[in-house]
Amino acid sequence: MSDADHYFLGVDGGGTGCRARIEDAQGNVLGQGLSGPATTRLGIDAAWASIAKAFDAAIEEAGFGPAKTARISAGIGLAGIGRKGALEALREIAHPFASIDFVSDGVGACLGAHSGQDGAIVIAGTGSIGLGFVDGRDLRVGGYGFPISDEGSGADLGLKAVQLALRAHDGRHERTALLAEVMQRFEGDPMEAVAWMDRASATDYAVLAPMVMRHADQGDPVGRRIVQSAAEQIDTLVRVLFEQGAPRVTLLGGLSSPLEPWLAPDVRRRLKPADGDAVSGAIILAKRSCGGR
């Protein structure tokens, strides 16, 4: 099959949503699709159902029938693919494509950020992680999951705000506008916070991050300290990736823009804008898989 007869599907499956895009060999976008969360944390079947919903929508928009769909090489970036047995289970699932390959959503984002070349990314979102590849070596810093890791993430900001709000409620810490607003979420009752904690996920804690950023930007002293501490953690991830040989590092994730002004000047100067998104990275993966067949 010549390149002209081939199509490429990229899917970015993350904890908040899933995006799919089909391109031809020249990079023209033929179809796109969206669906809900796609992460192995929800189970392999649920993750694949979300992936399939997104690529089915892209196939429909492209107007592809079975014959053209069979000429697609697919690259899938999926959150949580490092969980034991996840990759093996995904490879067992029947699909309609010429080929399919899987990587973590972070690796997909890194491929897209640097057009498939060596480099690294730091993701600051609900969680945080630094990862990349240099001369065939995989780099990884942090990202072992909340609450034991993911320093500088949205979940981490939310956790620290709740901790300090409870201390302020007891009189163990200064009370500021930020901490008062956090306690208002729990109707001023620490036991409401305890009940919430029992069922709260990293995403639930990360919902508090915009509040923390808002108060920090308005000069709240506790908000500023929380955000500055988070920025220092992100600074460290970036610096360690450079120390490990990454020729370029890009900051990504929902917290990347609001947090960037808080980063150290030397870190901000060295950051590189992303070339493309995680779906672009998944398409790069698809093209590599196609070329290796």
C-alpha cells in the first residue's frame, strides 16, 4: 500500500476526555471525534468504549466505509497504560484498522510537542509528571500518583488548601480569604470536610486549584505560598529533565499557563512552546508503526 492510499488516526485518551483525528498522508484533517474520559483507571472495557466512540465519530465525519477504515494506521495515547496488564489487554481487543499501537497519553503529548524528536515535557494538570526520551532512553521524573506524588499539580494545590483551612479553623494557622472560602465549601464544618475526603478523588481536589490561583493572584498570603511552593516543584521537574539530557522541555497541562508566571526566571527562559498536541503525537506514533510494518 502506498502512502497515498494510507490514512492515520491519532487518539488522545485522558482522564477528562478523549479526542480522535484522522489525517491523510499529507496531514490534511479528514475527520475528528470527541468522547468522555478514557483511562485504564476506569477499566479496560470502559477506556476502549470511550476510545471507540471518539474514533467512530472521526470515521463518520471522514465519510469512511469499511474499505477505507481498513487502510488506517492508528496510534492511541491512553492515560494509565502503565498499569499492570493494561497494554496486553488492549492489544487483545479486535479493531478494524491496518495497524494499531499504544503509548501513554504523556508519551503521546511528548511526541506531539517536539514533532517526534528527542525532548521532554512537564505536565502540570490534575496530576504532574516529567517525561521524555533522549537517544533511545526514556526519562521519567515524578508522576507516581496523588497523594504520594504529583507535586505541584492541581490536586496538590487543592490538598494543601484544605489542610491549611482546617488548621485555620482550629486556630493553628492564620485565617485568610482563601482559607475562609475553602471552609465555606464545607459549610464551616470540619466533619463535612472529613466526609468529603472519604470519597474525594484527585480530580475533586484539583477542582479547588483555580480558587487557590485566583486568591494567590489577588495577593492572599497563604494562596501565594501554596502556589509558589507548587511552582518550585515544577521548576525542579524541568531542571532535572535538562540535567538528564533533554535538549528541550515543554510545559503542558491545564495549570501550565496560570503557573508559568510563578516559575523561576531561568526555567521560564528555557521552556519551549509545543509544536503540536497529543493527538499529533499519536499520529506520529501511527506513522512510525506503519513504516515499521
